[in-house]
Amino acid sequence: MSVLQIALIGLAAGILGTGAGGVITALIGRPSRQALAFYLGFAGGIMLAVVFAELIPEALEEGSLFLAMVGLILGVGLLILLDNYFPHIHHGGSQEGAAKLTRMGYLLAFGIALHNFPEGIAIGAGFSSNESLGVTLAIILALHNIPEGIAMAVPLWAGGMGTSKVVLATFIAGVPVGLGALLGALISDISPAFLTISLGFAAGAMLYISFDELLPEAHLHSEGSHHGIYGGVVGVLIGYIMIGLF
């Protein structure tokens, strides 16, 4: 598969993921807290399955444990930096007033766009390793981006922005995934060492997303129920099924 095709798949995963969040918000508004808890847990479960059943084993197969761990640390480190300077998804927060809501939506859009770039690198590295891994990552990260699209769309919509503009904004926020996929494919093709580091980087980024965002948010929205746990378990099972099918 060519680098351009990989970039286009990454672009599709990005804009369809966050864009779907915008469309859902426009059609039905924000989902119930328990439904969101299940979905967030589900996305986290799928990510963990792919990290431990695909990304890390692939990285070790391509190169050394040391290079894989270097990549993993780099992936976690970059996400920590982005989270510290550009926080992007905190469903539990609340703000009042149209101006504050709109400003919050813009800040979330900017943060989501920045966080989407390393996700694209993960997709590019996955395709460089093998096509099935790349397809799996593209699907999973698209699913992950749906709640981010909702988190971004809700304050913009509640702040008075038109529905079409809200949806367009969520699509645009997914564009950096395509750019990251292009870079990931180019870097990973340089040598097996770069591929190993890139796969480790993807694993680290996805681990951070799962443990810092998806699973804590799932617990927060469960409100004493077990919807987040149910979603996580189902996500792990579906993740392994997807790995087996692809």
C-alpha cells in the first residue's frame, strides 16, 4: 500500500471519527451519561486489546525490546506534554454562558486536533508493519474519536453555533490524523529500527489515551453503575475478535 493511500485512510479515520461525534450531537444531542460510560469503556477496552495483542508483539518482532520501550516512552511522553499544555477532553466539567461555552468548544477543538496527530502516526506505523494492523488501528482510533467529537460539538452547539458549522468543525479537527499517518508511514519505512520505535510509540500513545482519558471518564459517567466496566470488557473481547478477523 502506498504512503498516499495510508495518509488517505488516516484522514478518513480522523474526519469520520470526530465528524460522527458532531453528527450525533446535531441529531440527538448529548448521549446519556450511562450510555457514554459504556461507549468510553468500550473504546478503552478495544485499545488495550490492540496494544497488548498486536502493537507490542509486532514491535518486538521487528526489533529489540529496548527500541520498543524507547518508542513506548516517547509515545507516553508526547501525550503527557500535550495534555499538560493543551487539555482536550474532560466530560465532567461544566461552564455556563454562551460565550464561555463557545470558547470551551474552540479550545477543545484545538486540543483534539493536536492529540489527533500522534494517533495518525500510530496508524501509519501500523500499516508499515502489516496492512491488517493498520486497518485495525484506523477503525479503533476512529471509534475513539467519536466521543471527542461529541465533547467538542456540545459546547459549540449549546453556545449558539449553527448545526452545519458545528459538524464542519468536528470534521476539520480530524484532519491531523491524516497528516500523522503520512509521517508515520514515511518514518517507519526508513528502517526496521524506526518501525520498532514507531510501533512502540503507537502503543505508548494508546496506553496513555486509555488510562488517562477513556477508562477514568467511563468510571466517572457510570455514576455508581457498572456500565463503564461492561463497556471495557466488551471492548477487550471485540478487540481480540477484530484482531482475529483481520
